[in-house]
Amino acid sequence: MRINIALKNMLHSRLRTLLSLAGVMLAVVLIFMQLGFLGAVQNTATLVFDRMPFDVMLRSPDYLHLCDARFIARDRLTAVASLPEVEGVEAFHVMLNNWQNPQTGEGRAIIVMGAGKDRPPLNVPELQAKTERLETPVDLLIDRKTRADYGPRDGRQFGEQDVGLETDIGGQRVRVAGTFELGTGLAANGAVFTSEAGFGRVSFYDPRTHASLGLVTLRRGVSPRQFIASLQPLLADGAMVALTRREVNQLELQRWIYDTPVGRIFQMGVALAFLVGATIVYMVLSTDVTNRLKEYATLSAMGYSPRYLSGVVMQQALLLAGVSYVPAWWIAEGLYRLTSWLTNLPISMNTPRLGMVLVMTVAMCVISGVLALRKLRKVDPAELF
């Protein structure tokens, strides 16, 4: 009965209900998009780390983020590699540099990664298979996820047709020897991989004596935390820090989500979308209650309790939430795919986000319904006579 009245109230003025649903849908789509962008920030923040085979990472205490990792002395890595608990230590080099579009000459920020050709420390099978193409320090492999404004020959995407393409990185001549696929991040829209010698040509430090990161693989059964505790004599002078994989990911996420304007903007976007939706639902329900005060007064005079009448309003709020959620989900799915295609950002729908937005949508409508109940308390059957 209660749902029947709530549904009939919504169907009584269909145009107004459709406009109301459109407003709520817009707010829900905005929440989906802001959470999607925030999720893309999370995915790109740890994208490269997730492909690195390490148990413990060694890095500079001045490290800011992956593309501004600073450097540590390689003799420190050699000292760690000599410890009995260690299976191996790989040096990894990474920095931001300037890529010159070979078609237009315009500069673009690009992530430059480097490592030894024999065992590149990234779990990307395609990359490992193609390092043999890095025959000279001039050669590099470029990520196919690099944006089109970096100058592929076909104007759309880097591929095998770009093998032999020459351009400049940091004022040094380089040549594309092949492609791989990893994905870029928020620091730059393009990435390349080269040998240590190739990295040295475009770097501000010598990769023969220094490294951006040290990737430590421990022997089976060795605890990363206990190993780091045993490293304190090597870490005491503060020239190097050691972190577990979990700590590395947590700190990188902290950096991009909470310490940069990008992450804060998307968090604020979620909050603002929630407020916009709550405001729309409140205005819809408040107006509906005001327009139907005489009807509610009649029901009250017939013996229906205030609790029952409040239930009708709350049912309308929940109907608004349920009916607007599904089409908003479909619209967001389409926008996710469009955004991913246009920007190469790893933005996609997942089950936790669907659940979170559903909870937020219901909460948004319930809160607005509770606020709209204040007008319902003004119902007085005596006003009918």
C-alpha cells in the first residue's frame, strides 16, 4: 500500500518525475566519473611497481614519486647483494625527460626507463623479448600506450611501422627499435625503455655508478620486514631507505591521492556530486510534499499515522534512487570506455565501485528524504475544514 501511494505520486506528474530522475541520474553519473578518475589515479600510481619483481625496494630518502626518484649509489646495491638472505639485486633507472615530436618538433614530457638488457626488471614478457633490439645506446622501445601527440607515423598509435623513427630525447638523438605495452601515468603521457648505456646518454646521472631504485629479491622463506631490520647498519647514515612492496604502494598512493592537487580534485568532485544529488532529491521531495499537504492531511484525518506518511516520502526517495541508478550505471560504462579510448587512462568499472555508488545513491536520497519530512510534520487535518 505504502509503495503503491509513493509510486502513484511519482507517476501523477510524469514530466516532473522524469526531470527529477534526470537530475538524480546526472549526480550519480558524476559520482561514477569522479570515482573512476580517482581509481585511474590509483591504478597508474602503482602501475610500474606492480610489474617489478621485488620483495624489498631500495631508494633515495629524497624520493618524491616514480618519475622523480633521485638516485642512490650502486655500491650500496652491491653491498646488499652480498648478504646471504638475498637472491639478487637489480638496478632500475627512471626519470622524466623531454621528447621531441618527430613530426612537429614540439616537446612532450616522457618517462624514460632503463636497465640491463640481460634481465630487464619488469614483468612484461613482450619487453623482455624485445630487449635484444637495443643494439646501440641510441635504440629504445616505446610504449604503444603513448599518446598520438608524441608523433607516430600514422598519427594514431605507435607500432611496428615506427621502427627506425628518429627523434630527440633531452637533446640526444634516439631511434625507435620496437614497441611494448605497459601503460603511462599521470606524470607523462608517454614512456620509453632503453638500455643502461642508452639511459646514460639522456640522464643527469651516470647509471654505471648510480641507480634510481634497487630491486631486491629475497631467498625463499626470508621475511622482508626482518630483512629490512637487519639492514639498519647499511641504512644508518640516511643515504638509502628500504621498503616492502606494500609500503612502496601505500606511499605512492598517498602521494598521488592525498598530496597532489589531482587526487584532491577528484575527491572533492565526489563530495560535490553527492551534494548536488542530495540537493536535487531534497528539492523534488520537498516540493512534492508541499504540493500534496492537503492529501497527506486527508490521510492523517483518516487515521494514518505520521510514521506511515513518513514511510511514503521515504519510499519515494528510495524509488528515485533505484530508478536513477541503473541508467546512470550504463551511461557511466559508456563514458568510461570513451575516456579510456581518448586518454589511455586505465579507467574501468568494477564491482566494489558499483556497490559504493549504490550505497552513496541510496544514502543521498535517504538523507534528502529525512530533510523533506520536516514539511510533512506541518500536516494538520484541521486545515481541511
